[in-house]
Amino acid sequence: MLIRLGLLFAVCGLAATTPGEAARQWRAAHEKEILAEYFEFLSIPNVARDIERPFIGKNADWIVAAFAKRGIAARRLTVEKAPPAVFAEWKTPGATQTIMFYAHYDGQPVDMAKWTVTEPWKPKIVDGRIYARSASDDKAPIQAMLAAIDAMKAAGVAPKSNIKFFFDGEEEMSSPHVREILVRNKELLGADVWLFCDGPQHASRRDQIVFGARGVVGFDLTVYGADRELHSGHYGNWAPNPAQMLVGLAASMRNDEGLVLIEGFEKGLVPLSASEIAAVAAAPDVSGEWAGELALGRTLGNGERIEMLVNRPVLNLRGLSSAAVGKAARNVVPSTATASFDIRLVKGIDLKVALERVVEHVRGRGYHVVTKEPDAATLRAYPKVARISSEGGYNAVRTSMDLPISKKVIAAVEGARGPVVKIPTMGGSLPMAVFEEILARPLIIVPIANHDNNQHSHNENLRLENLWAGMETMAALLAME
Amino acid sequence: MLIRLGLLFAVCGLAATTPGEAARQWRAAHEKEILAEYFEFLSIPNVARDIERPFIGKNADWIVAAFAKRGIAARRLTVEKAPPAVFAEWKTPGATQTIMFYAHYDGQPVDMAKWTVTEPWKPKIVDGRIYARSASDDKAPIQAMLAAIDAMKAAGVAPKSNIKFFFDGEEEMSSPHVREILVRNKELLGADVWLFCDGPQHASRRDQIVFGARGVVGFDLTVYGADRELHSGHYGNWAPNPAQMLVGLAASMRNDEGLVLIEGFEKGLVPLSASEIAAVAAAPDVSGEWAGELALGRTLGNGERIEMLVNRPVLNLRGLSSAAVGKAARNVVPSTATASFDIRLVKGIDLKVALERVVEHVRGRGYHVVTKEPDAATLRAYPKVARISSEGGYNAVRTSMDLPISKKVIAAVEGARGPVVKIPTMGGSLPMAVFEEILARPLIIVPIANHDNNQHSHNENLRLENLWAGMETMAALLAME
């Protein structure tokens, strides 16, 4: 009778209760069962590169079975030699809107020796947190969705949109096959919005919705001297020193105050809208205390807050290497010197264009630029030779907060959870550009994990409170207008 | 009778022949015996750090016995836990001048696997060269002296000066005990000139006399960022990057053309005299072809020749390290970055003064300079913190070519060997300043080994021709006015 009544309300578009309330009630009565199910899921090893071993596929099977148990058809989307993605669809006949929920079930590799609280695939609750690999990143949203579905079904809260799910199985190794999966299943994966349920809450422990992520591309810059190390006493005044040349070159790219000096580096940048600027201003500012915690005597950016700064691209010198320092140092003129950089890209700046600006800058300093190891003839032919070798990378994405679908997502989450922090761009990078490129749909990130979750590291954990709050968020989004 | 006649000539100050001729004649008749004796000497392992093992002391014993066999008293000069030095004296009653001959009997450590011609202490002649550890550096002059003494005695060529010998047993590990030995035996080691018989001939294969060597001091410069590596996406626009700061700092010290930009870096330098400049101009110029051999597309110093350039100090960036490059690179803002430098010092520039100029330069760029690892409170207290840690080092020496004793040495060597190359300062460094400081006597370097001797490396070798020529040089110096 209860069920039939729920069905009636659902059909009429009126639920017996709000989705958030349904999630809260269900959780209060079923904590034990929810955690038992989640522990079962967390017990399956999930390192994507273990493709040869059966573990990674067992995670996909577990998800398919979990949806089937709830009456929702799910299946693997496979390409050769890759962990399968999982697709599921909770159909709402007559719905005019489709919402896609994204998460990933694979996790980072582990350094067993460092897992002091428990082993990575033996979940354990300590002080209100579940410790396990992927407890937060990124099985948490999957479990929250499953429990939210149970709660909605029990309370008779039905989706108003057609609901799809896509779970990646190789995100932590940069999803090398996701492009192929998207291309092959473009129709199937069509939706009006993709909700990326991944990442952490705001550091203030408030929920947040993030509308973009930066792109990234890395490159190494190597400068050459003589074809062997030279005695610095005999040759130091006469032979060009590639380490010295490299520091001159790297110093010409960015100054001590953090300003990137490469011509046109920010050209094309799409500025934030008034509402995006207002959203940042309204977010709690926690970066002030970080400087002290990190033992920093100063910060860059003229006091502008970090959430604003990350809407600009940056050239980061991530590593230096030439001959040796410390006890291993020898009195030589090094033969080569290498600096490694990453560029964080923002909306409007393509990675190929950004790299070309770097190449032009290096040329402008008198270097002959090559992409492969130069031979002796090349080194003899030019006064200065630099090699620039870049790797993969991807562009930034940023969805406008002012789109109707963005407003709906904000309204749904705030309806269940109260005011949330709204961030235009996260400082880190997510390979979301491929989704935007192939599917041409808005992407919005809705994270539920605690920020202090030890993501990617040992003793990864999820606060139970975040799992319960995540259920409310997922229910609200599953039921959103 | 022949011997008595020789003695007569010697007493009268008139030899039957020149010292060089005596050496040539003796060699022609005794090559086999000379080589047999040298092979015996070269067969004794001589790595100074093997102090716990009996080998290094056996070299000293062998030298003492070799001099005794020739009627010249020799003995060990010992300090605790160090290879012994050997002192010998060939007395010339009534002589008003004392000449000291220096060499060292220890050799560089070996990488056995790389010795392809023969094992390091199994001397072997191949293509006119003796292959063995220390065949050139620096047992060669010792054997040349011993054979020259035989030749002189046989030909009745007696020294005109009192002759002393000093053989170091730990030169290849930077002679940590030589100061103590010199201080303890200051009277015994008194002489009018020290002849340093070490190093190679000129690259043109001509004999050379070198009147000085540069000093050297090394230091590491470390710049600090946050107390841990930070995610470059989240923090890259906000947290100071120590690698970026370091390249700015290092680039401010020297430019791409090799010009050192530290204020006062050359202040105090004692310029070359007219005769020193003329001597360099007269030396064969072989550096032109080096650039091509070393695959260099340019050289520093505005075309000035290398023998002139090394009379100026240089700051050499010998190594760089921060986080990682290449495949190991990660997208982080590094926590620290280190550059390692050596300064080559010339006459008139003290190492402490040179280091202080570096410290002042770093301070001038806004850094708080420390010498020990800074704690978190120090890092928080200053916008920029740099650590400068220096190691040992020593000053340059340069003896004027115009001194009467310098002219005598030149005349003696040229009398036996024809015109020689005269170099004011070698580019490399030798720890001779301690001799100058304690003994306050002129120091002159008279090398006999071939320049292509694989010194310090595997397959070290000495051309037989250089051993025979070295005998002539040593005889001429032993008999010099």
C-alpha cells in the first residue's frame, strides 16, 4: 500500500517527501546495510593497471550486479585491453531531460608498507572514517548513488529526468581508452548534462559545486653544452655551461613574483563572468592560514585569493636536473641540463598554442629548438640548442554558472544541503575536455568526499558524515527538475 | 777509473757531459733495467684510502729502498692514520741552494671492470705506452728521478745544489694531512724552490713549465618553498616555487656569454706581467680544434685563448637538482631547489672573500642567508631564504716567471729539452697554497706525462718517450745551477 501510494505521488510529480529527507530517513534506518554493501565493494582491489589480473573487472561486475538488484539495467562498455566502463540507465518514460552521472571505480596504486590504519582493500572504520583505497576517490559517490536510489524507491521519490550512469575503470591512469569508448557509444551516452561526481568538498567542509577544471600539459626543456662533461678548471672560462644557460632561459620565463613572462601567455583567456566572480567572493577564504601551515614566508598573486588565481594559466617549474649537487657534486661543466615544466591551462587557451608560445620564447632567446636528441652535427651548427619534448595533456573546461542547467543543479543540491560553495575552476586538472569535445554537453563537478581524505596517498579515508551527506546530494540530483 | 774521473769533473763543477746527454746515454744502455724497476713499483697497489690495508705503505717502503740503493738516505714522515710521506736528501756539501722535488706516489681509485688493456697494477706495454694505475700520475716523475740519479752518477754529473725529495702518499684524496706534515717538518723541508713534478705536458706534446695553479672552492645554494611538495594545479599560482626562484638567482650570477655578474668578483686579481703575457702568446694554440671535437657551436671569452682566460676567476654552475625531470617528473611545486657551484680562484683573490661576495649577492636579491638547514620558524619569518654551504677549498698560487730561480729552472729544462711552453696558470687546481703558506717559497710545476694519459680514469698510461724525456728533464733539474 505504501509503495502504491509512493508510485501515485511519483506519477503526479509530487513525492511524499523531499529527496534529501528520503535519503536521511533511509540512512537512519539502514546504516548497517549500507556500510556492509560498501565494505563489500571496497574489498575488491581496483588498481587499473592490474588489467591482467581479474580484480579490476570484478569491480565492474559488482556495479552491474548492484544496479540489477535495484531493477536498473547495467552493462559493461568494453574496448580491448582496457578495464571496462560500466553504463546503467534508470529510464523515466516521457522525460524530456537526461542527466548523466559520472564516477570512476578504479583507484591509485598503493604503497602497502605505508598503510598503517588498515590494508588498502580491508576497509575499517576508525574515528568516524572509513579507511580503504577509493573509500573517497572515487567509489564513495557510487555507493551514495546506490543508497540514494534505495531511499528514493522506498519513499516513492521518482526521477523527473531520464537518468544515466557512466563509471570509468581507468581514470587514475588518465583514461587512455575513454575517447574510444565515448566515440563508439556516442548515442548511448547522450545527455543534457554530465555530473562528474569526483573530488573533494571545499576545505571549509562545506559542499561545493565546481564548474570547471584546468587543463594541463607537461614538457621537458634540455639545453646542451659539450658532448661530454668537462673539467671546470681547464674549460670553465671557455666552454658554454648548459646549466648556466638553462637557468637564464628558465628565469626569462617567469619572475620571482610568479609573473609568467612568455609573450601572449594569457592571450585568449575567457574572463570570469560577474556571477562567477561573485561566487568566488562568497566562498569561505581558507587560504590565509595555509601559508603558515606550509611554512611560507610569502605568497604570490598580490594577495588575490587562490580561487581567483587559478582562473589564470601558470607555467610551473616542476623539476631541475644537471650533473650532481651535494656530496655527489663534481667540478665539471655539465654536458646537458634539463628543466621540467607543467602548464596549467584555463578556458580559452589551447595546449598546442600554449606550447608554441613557449617554443617561440625559447627561439627568441637565440636557441635552435629541436624535439629529438640532437646529434653532434646539429650541436656544432648552432650556438645554442634546446630540446623541447612534451607529453599528452588536455585542455581546460569551464561550464557557465548562468546556464539554466547549471542553475537547476545548484538549486537541487542547495535544496537538499543548504547553501553551497560555487567555484568556477578547480586549480587541479581533470581530463574532462575529451567529454566536452565528443559529447558537446555541459559538464559540472559535484564532489562529496572530505577534503582531508588522503586522496592518492596511503590511509585514504571517507568521513561517514560525508557518505551520508553524499546520499542526500545524489538523491536531490537524481530527482532534480 | 772512469768513476774517479767523473768524480773529478764533478768536484771541479765540470761534467764529462751535459745532464741531458748523460740521461740519454744511460737510457740507451739500460732501458730494460729501468723498465723492470718501474714495473716493480707500478705493481704495488696505491689507492690512498686503502690505509687499513698494507699496500699504500709498501709504496713508501719501496721508494725508501730505491733511494737507499743509490746511496741516498730516505725515510718516512708519518702522522697518525695517514699514508706516510717520504723524504730523501741528496746532500751537496757547501751548496748554497736547496732544490726540493715533489711528486706523489698514490693514485686514483679504480673501476676494475673498465680496465680493458691490463689490470691497474699489472703494468703492460702496448704500442709504446706503459699501461697501469699511476704510470703517468704520478709515479712517472719518481722513476724518472731515480733513473736520472743513476745516469748522473754513472756519468759523473753531480748536483750543484743540495737536493731534497718529498713524496706525498695521499694527494689523490686532497692531502688531508699534508699541512700537519709540513708544520711538523718545516725545517727539514726548507728549500729555495719546490718543483712540483706532476701533471701532463702541453697538448701539443711539447714540454711545459707551469708557474701556478688555480684555487678552488665549492658550495651549494639551496632555496626553499613550502615545507612539502605542493600540487602544482591547486597551488601553482599562489605558492612561491623554489626552483623558479633558484633559476632567477643563478641567472643573476652569470650570463649566457659566461660573464660573472657578482659585484667585485674579479677585485684583487693580480694581472699577468708582460713576460707572462708574452709566454702565453708564444705557446702553441690548440684550443681551436677542441670546439669541434667537443661538438660546441660556440665558445666563451670573445675569442681570447684559453691559457689567458684561466687567469681570471670563474663561477661554474656544476649541478642542479629539484624534484624530478623526465619520466619521473610529477606536477608539483618543489619544496626545495639546489644549485651546486665551484669557484676557480686566481692569484690575489682569497676564497673566503670570494664566498662572501656570493653571499652578499644573494642577500642583495632579497634573501635571508643561512648556513644550516632552516627550521619552519625561519622559513615563515622571511619572504626568501637561501642556504649556502661551502666545503674546504684552497687558494691559487702563481710564481713569477721573472724570479731568478724561475729563470734558472727554465734555463735548465730548455738546456736539456729545447724551447718549452711556459704557462702562468693552469686552469685546474692543485692544493699548493698550503705549501706556499707554510714554507713561503716559490713553487714551480714541471710535468713530464703525455697529455693523453687517461689520468684519473681507466687505462691510464705513459708514453715511453715521455719517460725517457722526463729522465732528461729530471737530470737537468737535479744538476741545475
